[in-house]
Amino acid sequence: MPVTTIDDYQIEFSAEPLEGSSQWAAYVEITTPSANPMHLDTVYPKQRVAADASLSDEAAALAAAEKAGTHILEQLRGK
């Protein structure tokens, strides 16, 4: 699973095939370091994103997850 680090945030992107379909789903999880160096704090638990998009392959799903992850991080920082 690809991971991008922006400041102290780690954005993990993943793609999974949809059961009974040839389509793919995009997922994002965002974490930050915790006080315990062996753990991460989850600030955005793994969730499906771009559910309204038709994603025909894994690469398209990963690209959609990356785009959504960046947008989600901007929203989290705005809080």
C-alpha cells in the first residue's frame, strides 16, 4: 500500500476489488505519530472514498485514493 507523508501525517492509500464486480474501490487512512513511538494515532480511520466514481482497475483506484487523501488532509487541518 502506498504511503505519503505530509508534515507529521501519513496518508495510506489502498485499492480493493469490489466483490461480484469488475470495479475497484479506493480507501484512505490518515495517521500521526503518537506519544508511544511504537504506535500511530489514527486521525482518519480507513474508509472508502470516491464511492461515486467508476474505477475500472487498481491504478485508477489508487489515483482516486491519493486525490481524496490529500483533500481529506486539507479538511482535517482546517479544523
